[in-house]
Amino acid sequence: MTVWLHLVALVLLGSLGGALWRVWRGPSQADRMMAAQLTGTGGVAVLIVLAALQDWSLLIVAVALALLAAVAAVGFAKSQSPDGAGDPEEIKPAGDWSDLNASEAGDG
Amino acid sequence: MSLSIFALTGAALVGIGIYGLLAQAHLLRRVIAFNLIGSGLFLFLGAAGSRGIGIDPIPQALIITGIVVALSASALAVTLVVALARATGRATLPDEETPR
Amino acid sequence: MADLATYALTAIGLVFFVAGTAGLIRFPDTFSRLHALTKADNLGLGFIVMGIGFQTERWSQLAVLLLIWALALLAAGTVAQLVARAALTTGKDE
Amino acid sequence: MSAALDIALCALILGVGLATVVGRGVFRAVIFFITYGLLLAIGWARLGAIDVALAEAAISAGLTGALLLAAQGRLRTMKTEAEPPARARLPAALAGLSVACVLGWAWFALPVDQAPDLSQVLPESGVGNPVTAVLLNFRAWDTLLESVVLLTALVGVWMLAQDADWDAALGPRFHARPNGVLANFGRILPPIGLIFGVYLVWAGADDTGGAFQGGTVLAAVILLAMMAGALQPPSVAHPVWRVGLVLGPLVFVLAGIAGALLSDGFLTLPLTIAKPAILTIEAALSLSIAATLALLVIGPPDDQGQDA
């Protein structure tokens, strides 16, 4: 079991490395941000496996990571808005956007 | 064995950070490079503190406070960068501009 | 028996993680890459959580594992929506 | 097998560290630095330093990313000059390489000291987590001064506000679409994070956790609630927040004076009251750390975004 769990952690780190390649390549900022988010999920998975391997109290680190996983991305969404403090959902996207729900469709 | 790996990684991170601090002119990138130096030293210290029997909690306590202080210093530095950019329109130090 | 379940479930989890990363690298545009991330990876994390769950020594550890997965799902859903919207309104700039 | 895992992890840490300093693009460097903190937390977990892993994870995931991304976005909207290319690369690389080599040599040249055996004195500290014992009892001076350093940094950040903005609320004016994804997230997560942060402070006496780790989680929760529009950032003069900022250092100093009067000297805690004293100091300290770190990341009062 120990060998297998080491192997699982190694493969997870490898998949994390693949996501890092996307952070490097981009091309858009959203690509980089989402790839970083994926490394976050992968990191949580690695920590869970390490908890089984080494010490169950490592789970608390995984909880902290999962809890705060979204904070950086929220900061990113904020910084992308025109005044640096808004919400991307406040802005209506350009062009035909038929996916908006009915309550929003009227207020153009 | 694995302690040496982490200690050497810490040493290499200090070197990488020094490179970034000297070669990159944009001040936000210098703040990041400075943080690399700090965390490399923490890693070195943490590995050194684990060499004896068991893990020495004193370096751990120092590193925890160090991480928090590094963040507060970074916050001050980042605010300075923004204030400089607001005053001059640049995020680089004036005397280090490449001559045109 | 428990070990067998761990082998199987973590293996499935790995498949999802690797598939998600492959999608992240191979898919042609930003929005299709978002799919790869938010779906495959969190499914993968779920299988890893279940697999490791068979190794826990106490019920509290299992509960913490499930909490981790729930938090990761909440974060991933929120982030995917916000980043996709940000990408839609600002476009590709670099 | 275990060594292979460590080598792979360290290779990733080094690769990401290198990616933050080479090439062009401030945004890319910032994103790499966020993932760098995550990998470093895994590294600390591998070293068995769980308290450090917790602090690193909470700081890098919860605070550093938001701080740097906000600054990068701010510089972009101010239309600062484009990033100049890297210069003097060879001398810089040589300087970095030589320092790294000296440190690497030092690792093998340094004598291996035995770690001091704290198991003898740990019962005298009143708490079971050795890291907490060091932070709040054996080396309490360091921790007290460090909490003052945090406050000083915050005052420094506030001093960079423009005169016209001084009375305004701290940071930019955050807003979100009512009942949108962000606003709802800002309502769901903070209660969970609050419980988790308080748990870390409480558990820190005997288990993994403590004032710094719990305070950092609470700071990230406050930051998130502010960014989602669920909590209004205070102004510089806000009385409740001011009390919160100085409460930790104040309680710490009072406990220290009590130690000087009742026991052996400043900041010594007699065993009979050590545990309740440490828990009280930790509770006050984590409140102050949470408030200080959150306001540090939010930044000085800044109305620039509004009139732009």
C-alpha cells in the first residue's frame, strides 16, 4: 500500500506539472488563472495522499487549502473588472448572449 | 537523504531569488524575487532544524513568524509600488531605466 | 478488501486527474479548457477522497475528508463561473 | 520511492521558482508565485513541519495571491509603462549561483547539532504543541515584538494614502452583483471559515494550529467577505477595528507585566496559570493578527478607482 500511495502522489505531481505548463503558455490571463486553480485541486489531492502515508493531522492543511482555494481567483476576477473592485457578473458581455436569464435580459 | 534534497532546494531558491532581484527591473517582480530568497532560507533553516532527533520546534516557530512578517513586508512593498506608479507612471526605479 | 477498494478508487481518481491535465494542455480554446478543469479534476479529487477514505482510522478523519471535497467543489464551481465571466468580458489580453 | 517523491516535488518547486524570475510578464510571475506557495506547503508537509505547512498554505492561498493580483490589476488600469526586459543577466546569474553554491557547501560543512530535547520542559509550558510552547512561552519576546512589527507595517501602508482619501473607507469600493455567484459565495464561505479559524486557535494549544495559523485563516475570510461585498471595509479611524488591531499586543504586554509582578520576570508564565494565560493571549493575538493581515492586503484608503 505504501508503495502504491507514493506512486499515486507522484502521478498527481506529474499532472500538476502539466497544469504548470499551461500557466507558462497562457495565452490568456484566464488560462493561467484556471491552470493555477487546477494545481490547487491537485495539491489538495497530494496532501490527502500524504496524510494517509505520513500523518493524518496533515488533513488540516488540506482543509485550509480547499477552504481558501477560491480567494486568489476572486481577487483575479476583481482585478479584471473596470474599476478593479467589481464583479465580472455585473458587466454584460458584448454581442449576442442568449444564455442570460429572463430577469436580466430586459435591463440591457 | 531527503533532508539534503530540501536544504539544497532552499539554497537554489535563494540563488534564483537573487537572480530575479538583480535582473528584473519591474518592482512587483522584485517583490516576488525577494520572497523567493526568504522562503529559500526558511526551507534551509527548516531542513537544518530537522537534522537531529525528531523535529526541532524552535526553527518551526521562527519560520511561522517569519512567513507572516514576510507577508506584511510584501504588503508594504506592494503598496509602495502602487504609490510610486501613481506618482510617476512607472513601476520601475528611475535611475535604473535603460538609456534610450 | 479495504485495500482493494483504495487501489481501485485512487486509480480511477488518477485517470480523471491525468485526463483533466491532458484536456488542459490539448484543448484549443479557453472555454473548452475550463471544462477539463472543473469537471475532471473535482471528480478525480472525489475518487481520491473515497479511496483514501477506506484507509482512515477514525470516523472523524472520514468526515474531514468529505468536508475537504465539499469545500473544493464549492470553490471550483465559483471560480469557474467568475473566471469564465472575466474572460468573456475582458477578452484575451496579454 | 520516498526519495523519488521528494525529488519530484523539489524539481517542481525549483521549476516554479525559476518561472517567477525569468521571461517577461508580471501577471505570469504572479500566478507562478501563487502555485509556488502551494508547492512549498506540500514541501513542509513532507518535512513533517505541519504547523509551518498550515501557515504557508493559509498565507499563500488566502492572502498573497489576492494582494499581488490586486496590485497587478491596479498597475494595469493606471497604464504604467511596459515592463522593461531583464538586464545584466549573466552577472545576476553568476551572483545567484555563487550564493547558492556557498549555501549548499554550508549545508554539508555545518556540524549536525542534536535538536534540544523539549520533552523535559514541555510540561512546564502549559501546552502540548511544542511549536505553540515556543511561540507563546519559551520565546514569547519574539512573538510580542513580531505582533508589533505587523502593526507597524499596517501604519506604513496607511501612510501611503493620499490626503484626500484619508477619511474614506480602506481599500477600493468593492461591489458585486446582488445575489450573483460572488455575492452568494461571500455569504456561504465566511461562516465555515470562521469556525475553522477559531478551531485552529483553540486546537493550537495541544494539536496542530495556533494564533498565527488561525489568524491567517480568519484574515483570508475577512478579506473574502470584503471582496464579495458582504462586509464593508472600515475607515482608518473606526474605533472597533482599532481596538481589534491593538488587542493582541495589549493583552500580551499585560500578561507580561503580570508575570513580572507575580512570577520570575517579564513574560514568564507560572505553570499554574500558563495554559489559561496562553489561551487568552492566543485568542486576543489571533484576533489582532486576523484584522491586521486583512487590512494590510486591503491596502490604504483609495478612491482613485471611483473617479477614474
